[in-house]
Amino acid sequence: MVCGTTSGAGKSFLVTALARWYARRGLSVAPFKAQNMSNNARVVEGGEMGSAQYFQALAARAVPTVQMNPVLLKPETDTRSQVVLLGQRDDRLSAMPWRERSEELWPAIRESLGELRSKHDLVVIEGAGSPAEINLQSSDVVNMRVAAAADAATLIVCDIDRGGAFAHLYGTHQLLPPAYRALIRGFVLNKFRGDARLLAPGPQMLESLTGVPTLGVLPMWRDHGLPEEDGVFDTGPEAAPAAVAPSHSGLKRRVVIVAYPRLSNLDEFTRLRRVPGVSLHWARRAESVAAADLLILPGSKHVAQDLEWLRDSGIDLAIAAHVGASKPTLAICGGLQMLGTQVLDPHGVEGAGNGLNLLPLTTEFAMAKRYRRGCYAFGRLEGPWSALSEVRFEGYEIRHGQTRIAPAGPERPPLRPALSDGCGWQAGSVLAVYTHGLFENTEVLRALFGTDTPTLDDTFDGLADFVGRHLGDSTLEQLVS
């Protein structure tokens, strides 16, 4: 098991790397995280699971299943999350107080962990936040309670770049009950910049205080290629970048993604970030939208709230100006819904709102959520999107929204189908689709930009090489002996 001193310490990164390292040794490996909080999710058999565990399963060369992430919390506001239990939305659990809910969740967590352990040689478990949150220990179902249930060799990883690493590790160790401390096999210092020899005698002093060795130091590695689990991966301050040359399809490469507060599935843009010549930026201001060559409206966990934010920030007018200037625009899922005239919510699923009125589309939220993963194919497209004509790609849908075409007025261009089954339309320079994962496909990247990037499998192998080099093969073998 990998726990952390804080959120963002590198738990997901390390679990993914370990999953591939052990899988390359011929072991049958599965990842597990009892409860994840993220609006990044992937479609698997049985519903949806957190994206981090989905990628960890691929790194382990295993088929992703909902048992690998039995509980997924999808934040809808700062104080409320949707509970997804074993792949399916559960409104009853969503309405329960936190401490009561955790006890109801534990049986499903325990059974999922047991099922994975019975089917695999090794389960690599990820914690959440810190195991030393003493106000939450009695109801914590994701950290040391899981480690104890699996009798797991436990590592604690710390982000040394933030400072205070030794205090974080020592404090975490000391705040754990003795039975949990006995499970800890090692500390890992992550994101180190500089000469590791300067750390001495810190690791030795820490071991003398705790009896726990520091197993290794992982250098800072920003461009590792693993999709981010939380937050927006910024490439720098919001400033208009220098002019760039057109791509293979005619699309220029200054790509701006609107970063509204409840954006979701941002991990699907990781590979786009690595396309040679692409300048990728996240827009929280109208000026950043105005600087875009290609503008992307990503998914949203709460479309009505994000529409309000667009209007309050003035970004709605910048989007309208971008579309009005016939500059390429890609809208995905919630972004598609925002460009329409109305978002209706007769069942109280998420919330209703008025769209940006840039496409003749009306969306209504249904009670049942649509989950689909498969192969899609574009029809004949025009203008800046013509290079995608008849391109086939793998993608997925996670949505309550059902969208229909409204009458097109003189101020709105007519729509033409871009994907079958009501999954996408084109209107001039705007391509609006319900399918996530477009930029994870080599065929799409080559069509739009004339090039591609290293694959996820390349990334997983690179991570495994990295931890093997810095933690040592013998250390990793001893952890599972």
C-alpha cells in the first residue's frame, strides 16, 4: 500500500509505476483505491471508476473493473459530492452524513478488496490524502483500515519539494496507532531537486526515531506523461503565447481549454499537451480565450453552475466572439450542452440553466446515466475539422444529458451530424461531441496535427524504469517477499 503525508504527494504516480514494475516481473497485478474523490472518471463494465485507478489497471496489464475503485466521490459543490458505489450513482448515500456513510460503504470496500486479492498475485493499494487525519480516523475507510485488512506492506510517500518533509513523515508515523505503525515498511521522498547527498543525515535520523528506513528518493519529474488526477496541469501563467505555425490540418496550435470550476475529465488532454509545437493553456479569463487559435470547452460536473461562472467572468462573451469569428471550437459533453439554448432538469439531477445560445441544441437531464465505451467514427466534416472526416477512434460517454436539435434561427448556423446516435454535430467552425477521449487516439492526433506522441504504454514503462532505478530492484522485490 502507498499512503501519503498529504494530497498531491505522489501516491497515484507511485502506485501506477509499481503496478507496471511488478507486472513486468510476471505477476498478476491489480490496483485498488477504496474511495477516490475526483471528477475524472472512465467507463468500464458495470459503470464508472476513477481515472487514476483505470490507468493503474492498464499499467498492471489488467482489465479495469469497478472493484478496483468501489467508491467514487464526484464533487458537485464545495460541500456536496455525488456518491458512485460499484460504478453506479447512489443518491441515498449521497444524502447521508459522512460518518454514517463510511460504515455503510465498508462492506463493499472489504468485499471488493477480497475479490481482487483472490484473483491476483498482488494488489497495489492507494490511500487518500493522509492516514494521519486524526479527526477522520474513526471513519476512515481508505487508508490504514484498508492496509490492516490486507496486511499490506505500507509505504508513506512525501512531497519534499514543499518543504518540511521529515516533519511530515515523522508526524504521520507518530499520529498512527501502534498497530498501524507496524505495517509501515518504508518512507519515500518524492519530487526532489538537487543533490540527494545533501539529505544526510536526515534519513538516518528519521529511521532512528521511527525504526522505518527511507527506501529511496525520487527526483522531480514534471513531464512524465501520466494524466493528472486532480487539478489543472498548467504550462505557465495566462499570457498570450508567441505566434505558432499552422498544423497539418490547417489548425494553428495555440490551444486554450476553458477551466471552469467544475470541469471534468481533464485527464483526456494529457497527450495533447505533449504534441510537438502545441502550446496548451487553461483559460480563467476572457483575455486568454481571445488569444486562442483552437478553443476547447471540456466536460463539466455541474453545467448550470459553470454557465453562471462563464457569465460572471465575461468569458461567455469571449467564447461568442471566438465562435463568431469562425475560429475552431471543440465542445465536449458538458461543453456541448453549454453552447446550446437551454439545459433542462425536470428530475433535479444537477440543475437547469440557460445556455450560451450559440448552437441550436436543447439538453434535458435524464435520471439514468448513459455509460458507453467503444469505437466511434466521424462522418464527413468541413472546414477546420475536415481532416477528421471518416476517422475512427476509441472513446467513451458518461452523461445524464439527452440533447435534441432545436430550430436554427438566422443568428445560429444549421447543424450537420458529426457522429451517429446523437453523439455529435458540426456547425461551421464548431465541433460539438459527447465522446471523451478524442486526443488519446493516435489517428486523431495525426489527422489534426500531423504527428503523435508517446503512448500510455510507453509512459507506464518509463515510470517502471524510473522507480526501479531510484528505489532499487532488490528493495521492490523484498516488499512482496
